[in-house]
Amino acid sequence: MEAPTANSPVKIILGSSSIARRDILAKMGYEFTVASADIDEKSIRKEQPEELVMALAEAKVVVYEGAIREKPSNEEEARQFLKGYSGSHAATVSSVLVTNLKTGFRKVDFDRVEIYFREIHDEVIEKLIEEGHVLRVAGGLIIEHHLVLPYVKKVVGTTDSVMGLPKALTERLMKEALAL
């Protein structure tokens, strides 16, 4: 079955307030409405990152040295996160949950990406914190940002997954949901 488009009778609802997820879904050619749930993501806890993102069903977490990193709670935590990535690596784990409201079909899966960094200069870290965007994303990690991009040595996976909505996984789950 083809993916839903502007001429399709299928209505897509994005259950996330993430601007990055909205942009990715729009670039994939989908028309959709946004209806995000007002939940306290910090109140949902799982030990494994894959389990956590599946439980949150709309989240992305960053894993650094085995620890789960969500949105930094303040500038100092963002600074520590970014300095930790410098000359090192991190991973992101994103999940996608698709529900066909007509049939009740629900499917959730996750995608993992590894990111390797060159040494990130302190001035760059301070500019990122001053801008404030790093305070609103998991792990303070925005690899597509023009200040960060020169310090990304290698990405094993896709940038859209790092941004929180892996395109290939989304397409697969949507097709599965529409096939029923």
C-alpha cells in the first residue's frame, strides 16, 4: 500500500511537539496534524535505552558511556554533556510508534545511531549553550547544527534518526499499519 499523501483518505497525527520531527515528516512528503500528549517524560523510567524510548514511544535518548542522557536540566549539565562528546562518541536511540486508529494496529520499534566526534572547542560549546537549543534536545546533542557539524567525525546511521524520527523505520511501520 502506498504511503498517505495530500490526496489520500488517511489522516496522520504526529504525537510529538518536536520541531525536528515535524520537519522530517514534512520533508518525507506527508501532511499531518500535531497532537502531542502532555506527559512528564522524566516520570517514565527504564534501565535500557531501547526500553525507555519504546516506553516513551515518541522519544529520543542519547547514550554516553552506558548512561542515558535526556534533555539537559540546566546550562552546566549541557556543558558537561558536550565536553564529554569532545573527542569521544555517543549513541542515540529513537523510537517510532504507529497506531492505525481504524484497526487498532499498534507497532513500535527503535533505531540506534553511533556518532563519533573530533575535539570540540570550548568556545563552540559556549556558543551552543548561549544559543539555548542544546537545552531542549536529548543529551544536548544537535549534530546537524552548523557549529557542531565540523566536529562530527563519523555517523553510523542516519541524521534523521539522531534528530528523533528515523525515516526508514517510520515508512516501514506506516506501511505495516496501512496493510491491515
